[in-house]
Amino acid sequence: MPSKVLGVIPARFASSRFPGKALATLAGRPILQHVHERAVQSRYLSKVIIATDDERIRDAALSFGAAVRMTRPDHLSGTDRVAEAASSEECSLVVNIQGDEPLIDPAAIDAATLSLLDDQTVPMGTLMKRIEHPEEIHSPHVVKVVRNREGNAIYFSRCPIPHTREARVDGADTAYYKHIGLYVYRRDFLLSYSSLPVGPLELAERLEQLRALENGYPIRVVETEYESLGVDTPEDLAKVAALFAHTHLPI
């Protein structure tokens, strides 16, 4: 029987740096609508819903034809909001799609999803992209990831990993990869995730995905060419709008 894959877009109105950003207008439509329109183009998602605790976001989502699940207002993270929405749905996999990435590539969603469809032993998957700009290697705002030969994460860090102790004598450059924050979970694993103990690495790095690694659960990491462009500030929105205009992306 084919796996049912649920896509969930968590969206809240409150944002310290950009209140109401999910409903901010980009090319005449809310950011959230752009995300939804791209998500439903995924080949593997059986259904896409928007999870929110705000009536303004609910009303906007319904106006452009999206399915909506109202969730509790006290969730500490988007993952918890996604888990609540998924708890009332019949599915085997759940994809957490960031609600502030209007340029999300449906192919990136498919790549992460396919990694779990192909390997039933892995409870969680995500994406990485090779870093092209050297300044990102040392930026604590860009999360780096290293993985093993099986394609599973060894560690995520805000610091440069791997550390290059000595220059390569053959002149080859060390490859650095940044984490792209799109996640796919097996439903049962997602529903139990918030109950897993929080470890010292998660506390030190402030990276929620380290909870899985610290508790012994593998995370499959798939390489992608997708460049994550989230909208966290009005300045970010202006940059994305300029990219739309420059590249003539479909909107």
C-alpha cells in the first residue's frame, strides 16, 4: 500500500523581527500562499495543510483554498505545531515545510521525502547544500552539517565543521555543507519527538535536530541544489522580491 505523505506548513502571526510576515505581500500574494502553491506541486505529498493558531492566518489560507488546522497557541516550536496537526491525520510520513520560504523548491521536498520512502530504517530526514560563499563557513547563523558514508548526519553545528587542521597537499578544497531546514519524519517518531530528553549538545548549539542524534536516532541528509531563502525581516522580503523580478520566477 503506498505511503501517505502529509505536508504541514506551520505559520504563526507573532514574530519578534517581522510580525505578520506570513501574510506580508510578495508579488501581490501573501508569502504563505507562495509557499503553499509550491508545496502542492510536490510529486510525493498526498496532502498539504497549514497549521496555525491565528484566525487571521486561518482566514487568509482559506481564502486561497488551503486546508487549515487550528493548533494550540502555546507551542514552543514549529515542530510541535506540526506534530499536533499530524496527530489528527492518517499518514505515514510528515514533511515540515517552513512557512517563510516563498521560493521553496518542490523538488527539494521530494528529495527529502524520497530518502525515507526508500529506507524504512530511518525515522527522520533533511537536506544540505554545499556552501559556495566562504563567509558562510564561519557564520554562526549558518548551520553546518557533516554526514557519514551512509548519508546520515554525524553532527550539526554553528561552527565550521569539519575543521581543516592542515592545508591539503593535493590542493583540494574541503567541502562544507549548510543545513537546509526542511524536515521529513515518520509520523510516530514525530509524535514522540517532543518527549525525547533534551541533551547538552542541543542546549549548547540551540539546534533542535541534535535531540534526535543525542538520543541515538539517525537523520538521513540528502544533498540538494536548493538555496534556502527565508523571510525573517522586511529587508529579507525586499531581497526575495528583487529575486522574483530578476529571475522571472513563476508566481
